[in-house]
Amino acid sequence: MKEFGKKALTLNIERDRFLKEQAMERLEKYRETTSQDPFRMQYHMIPPVGLLNDPNGFIYYKGEYHLFFQWNPFETKHGPKFWGHYSSTNLVDWQLQPIALAPSDWFDKNGCYSGSAVEHEGKLYLFYTGNVRDENGDRESYQCLAVSADGVHFEKKGPVISVPKGYTAHFRDPKVWKENNRWYMVIGAQTEEEQGCVVLYGSDDLEQWEFIGRLAGTSQSNEESFGYMWECPDLFSLGDKDVLLFSPQGIPADGYHYNNIYQSGYFVGKANLDKGTFEHQEFVELDQGFDFYAPQTTLDSGQRRLMFGWMGVPEENEAFHPTLEYEWIHAMTIPRELKLVDGCVYQSPVEELKQLRENAVEYKEVTIRNQFELDNVGKLAFELMVDILSNSSKQFTIWLGKYTRVIFNQAKNRLTFERKSIKTNEIEARHYKIEKIDKLHLFIDASSVEMFVNNGAKVFTSRIFEHPDNRKVTFEVSDAMTIDVFTWDLRGQ
């Protein structure tokens, strides 16, 4: 922090207060408008107004979970970002807290971009990227620090890291953690050759940071090229392995893989923090759906590795979302627990989500030979669990509405999720190769589906915009299938 001198401590307190007041005024102005939207989510975290994107600063601190989020309160498109803030004691019921960060100072005037949180000596430390544009539109970026004694009100301390030589200003999204009595930080970066990578820093006091090296990148990935920018890195251990989550940009579609404009996924391997190296396996996508990006994890008091993702993708048909007329856009995923199974990251809904359940119904050992409709399911928010006991059909389909369906083609070993495009109104699909399906677990909200396949071996996350009258669940089979079905209505917040 000393390298920036007194300038880092010159904070624009009045402008900070003004921006936060303006944001809250807009929230109040459109509170009724946003509440009228039939696609307003019931149990997911959504912006009170405006645009929400990346999860930030996810942490368990002083008996509560805190999740900050990228937020533009003034528009339903990307612009100068604030850090909004939700907190919860149970991962289910979330309360909106005062704005944590506003883009009010010289080092973050064009946006308080993504970052993370750690606890140190009872205080909450936020690390984030300050985005700065000059009069010509050229970018500068700084890794910045803010500190709080209560987890709600934050004092900015200014920049602690500037962009090192060899990298462009696309240098952002610091994720900080402590290991072996030392602090570490990974940052998403772009080299001057416009190749994506993740770099590693170390610190003894959270203020003075040492550049250790390039942890992973194109040159270390056995790839000729693997994207021009890697965003939102997160390095952690699962069992005896290390996992690096990140969101690479600039990867072309390859069959059923990389079908969204930008991806999110992981490497499994072993990191050497002293040397700044990471030996790893091939990249694996975290989600096969249409809407998933920028995931972030934390370790809770029970030593579970928990994760949220942004239920959206930047620049992916955002101008066509029907929620825009109600002055909001995007949502977070449900919270998920991560485990490593046979070298792969499995995701499962956290146990706490069972607190949302109401009106349980089960159908045991139902044999379907043509069609089977669930009469009591089809509300805006519900949970559906299907255990497949036997299946002789070449194909089965689960309709979740008029245009939304899940299809498993057993002959082709292909699982498909279909929805109606908000841009073209045509049916679009995402696929995954899989030999057998034993279990499907779906969380449906007013405008989303999250489907966990075979206990979380694969996940499909997508926004859907079906009229409430069309929201019926129907099974269709080509031959015969025997299943157990469990359903619950899910209460809203």
C-alpha cells in the first residue's frame, strides 16, 4: 500500500455518500415496479433494482454468511459497479444490507469490480478491483482493500497492488485466502500477448504483497491457446487435491462444449504456492446450461466448500430479457456444496435448502408406458426429484412447460436441455454425453431451472421465461420407465 503514497488515502467521502444515497433512492422509486414482475424470483437472490452479476466476498463471518455482488443500481445494463450486500444465518433467508462499496474514488471511479473477503483479527477485509478509465477510454486497474469491524460498514484503504510488467490492464478479481500462516491471492489476468492466465501473490500482513508468479495459463495448459482472458479465479483444496476455478473468455465452441459466449470451469491438480506453479489435468466445464458464470467459493464453519455462481453470462442476449421492463436483470444460483469424486468436482444443493420445502408429495414405483402428468406440480417455485429405477425406453422427456424440456436419448447417450430463446423465440438446446441417468434433481423458480444430474456429477443452470399457465410437469417415454418422484413447493423469501 505504501507504493501509492498519500494519494491512496485521499478518499472522496462526500461523493461516496452521494452515490449510495442515489442508489437507495432508485431502489425505493422502483420497489413496486420490480415486485410486479411475474418472472421475479421467489427464493433466489436477485438485485433489488438494476443489474446484478458476479458473486463477491462470499464468507462466513461472525455467525453469518455474507454474499456481496456486482451491482449497477441505476440501469439494467453494465456500467460503474457497486458492491451490493446480502447476509443470512442459514443460507436460505437473505437480508439486504447497506451498500458496501461505491465507485467514488480515483482508484475505483469507473467501478468496484469483483473480489473476495477474509477475516483477520476479528475484522472483515474486502479485496476488489478498482476499474479506472481515462479521458481516452484507456483502462487502469488496481487491487484495492476495504476493512470493516462489523461486516456492514466499510472503510476504503486504497490500492495494494498495481498491474505488474508483462500484463495488460485486464488484471482483476482478487481471491484471497490463508494457508500455512501466510496470505495468498490469485488474480485473473491477460498477458501482453493477450493470453489468459492466473497469477499468484503472497503477503504476511494483507497490505504488502509479493508477486510470486504465473500460476496457470496458456503456456502451462498444454494448449496452443486457451482464451484471451481468465476471470474470477478461485484456488482451494478438496480432499488431497487442489482445484482452480476460473472463467476463461475466448474459447471457441467444440461440439457439446463451450457453447456459451464465455465459460466457467476448473482444473484439478496440485499447487506449489512457494514456487507459484500448478500441475493440473484438463479443463472441465462446471455447468452445461445457458446461464452460469463467475463462481466463487468459501469454507464455512463446518469445513464445507460452498459455492455461488452468477445465473447469467456477460453479453449473452442481455438486451432481450423480459425483466428489463420491470427494472431488474439477473440472479444468483442457489448455494451449492462442492466435493471431489473420482477426480471430478460434484455440486449438490446445500442441505439448508430443505427449509424451503412445503406440501411434499411422492409417487413411488410409478411405471410410465406413454405419458404421466404431475397434477399438483406447476407453481412458480418447486423442487422435483426423480429416481429412475428402470428404463427400457430409447428416449424419455420431462416437460417443464410448453417450451422447456429435459430429454435423455439412451441410444445416443445424450442428455439435452431445451428452452425457448428470448432473442429469436426458437427452441435452443444444450447437450451432454452421458451413458446412464439414475437421478435428476431440479430446482425451479419463477424464471430459472437448476438441474443436478446423478447426484451432482453434472449441472445445467438456465433462465427460462415460461408463462405461469404453461408450467406443467409431464413425463413422456418411448417404451417403459419406472420411477420414484418427489415434489415440494418452495416458499419464497
